[in-house]
Amino acid sequence: MREYSLDVPAPERIGIDVIGVPEDQGIHIAMKLESVTEGILVTAHVTTIAEGECIRCLEPMDMPIFRNFQELYRYAPEKAHTKAQRRAAEVHDDVDEDDELMVDGETIDLSAPVRDAIVLALPINPLCELDCPGLCPRCGVKWTLLDPDHRHTVTDPRWAGLSDLLEADPDEEP
Ligand SMILES: [Zn+2]
Ligand SMILES: [Zn+2]
């Protein structure tokens, strides 16, 4: 068993529209590698900071990300295997070959599970505060900045032209 600690920059933005880890953001991966019969078992803890905006008040926000994952990297199947043996192994594994992680010589590629761990840790609806009151739907100002009794007088649309005249700046040329 070996333990490693890695600090790597995000190779590209990882995330969804509203929130994600920006390119070059530091990602810390603390992991334990164990040698098992079928390959190498990786148990890792991923930490980084996602950036996005609150879906209610649109304020930019940072969000710490913590996520664990465990993945088995298999040793490449031996070439001596007969077709029948390989087929038996495939049926037995019942794993999509594309999803299967393999040990490549002396290397394991952590990018897919690290990316998945980050995406799974992201909230679909990020909020700056759980009870963020959002924006006034009429003037778009944050409720936290407005009077508690803030409201807009609703004008009959047929009179809207008149109220524009009333609110016009008197110093302005007509
Ligand atoms: Zn908010
Ligand atoms: Zn308002």
C-alpha cells in the first residue's frame, strides 16, 4: 500500500453552466493505492474550489468541494488468454469496457474519476445562502438591500404612458 498527495491545476473548466472549477484552479488529491489481485485499488479524497453564481441573486460565489472516490484500475489482460477465456471474463465482469480503468504500464490515469468526483459534488442549484431571498422580480435589486416593505405600485398598462411622463426628469428636454 502506498499513499500519495498530488496538487494539480485543472486542465480545463470542470462543471456545469452555473458553477464549475475554472481552468488552472488547484485540485488537491490525497490518495491511497493498494495492490489487489485484479489490479490497483485507488481510494482518493479530492478537494478544490468551484466558482459560480447564486441562482437566486446572481452574486458570484466560491464553493469548497470535497469528494471521495474509490476505483479499481485493472491490469491489462494477458495476451495468452484464449478467446473463450476473454469472453468468459467479459461476461463475468459485466462492466462497460469504455468505463473500465486500466493500469497502463507504470501509470494510472486519474483524470476521469477526479472529473466525475468534482461534477458529482457540484450543486445543480447553487445558492450563496440556503435562505437567499433572491431579487425583486420587478426592479432586479437584491432583497437583502431593499426595505422589508419594498414594493412597486402596479399601474394599469393603459396608463403606463402617463406614469412615464410623471416620472420623467423635469430638467430633461421634452
Ligand atoms: Zn444569493
Ligand atoms: Zn423592486
